[in-house]
Amino acid sequence: MTTRRQGREKLHHLNPVPIQQIHERWIGKYTDRAGIASALLQLKHVVESDSTKG
């Protein structure tokens, strides 16, 4: 997790790579491979690309 101060706000960001690795190692064998972790990573990329445009 990284933390960045921006004025009076304190922004926290999670690195999704270790979370996905844990998911693949422990939970992935019980779920399909194109499941929730991949969807969350795609959502992260969409949100970050939208936030850099505006």
C-alpha cells in the first residue's frame, strides 16, 4: 500500500499484483480463472485511465 498526501487529503493506493497472486495461489483453484480478481484489475485500469483524463 502506498500513501500520498494531497492538500488536506490522504490518499491510499493498493498494489493489486500481490492481491491477485494470493488469489491465484489460494482461491484460484476453486474459482474460474477469469473471475473476480481479473475483473477488479480491469476496473482499476479503467478508473485510473479516467482519472488521468480529467
